[in-house]
Amino acid sequence: MEECTPVTTPMDTSAKLSSITDKEARADLKEYASIVGGLMFTACVTRLNIVCAVGQLSQFLNNSSSKHMLTAKYMLRYLCGTTMLEITYRPPSLCLQGYSDAN
């Protein structure tokens, strides 16, 4: 995936994900789960803009087709093309505060 063609959106808007039928080719569940797991980690740690798309992909971890695999690889292409995006916190101009509800 290092030399892939980058895309500009995290998920193809024309892709309609649904449960697979008997006619569709099944994806390798172990490979699909590995990709989606890596995307989940990336979404939680550094790339919050892909959380919604990763959530949609994770719904089909037990029953994925080749269409689901293509959508997951599409998201990898998006990440390869947007490696220069980052969040930068500058100490003098920004004071971060965190709040928590103990209940």
C-alpha cells in the first residue's frame, strides 16, 4: 500500500455497505479484522476524522465480503495520501484543560 494512488476522502461515498449475500465473494476474515483493528487504533489515537467510517467497517467483522475489503483498503489509501495532516499544540498560545464526569 506504500505506492498506492491516494484519495481525498476516508470512504467512497458511492459504496453502500450491507450484509453479504450468498452470491458475493467472502473476504479473508483474518486479514479484514487486522486492517479494521489497525484503523480503529489509528482513529482513536491520531486520526479522529476517520472514526465514523471505521465504525461502519467494524460492523462487518464477522461477515465481510470483497466489497468490504475494498472499502477498507480505500481508507488505507486515504491515510497514505494524508500523512502530512497533523494536530500541533503550541504552549504559549494554547492552554489545554480537561474535564471528567466522575459519575
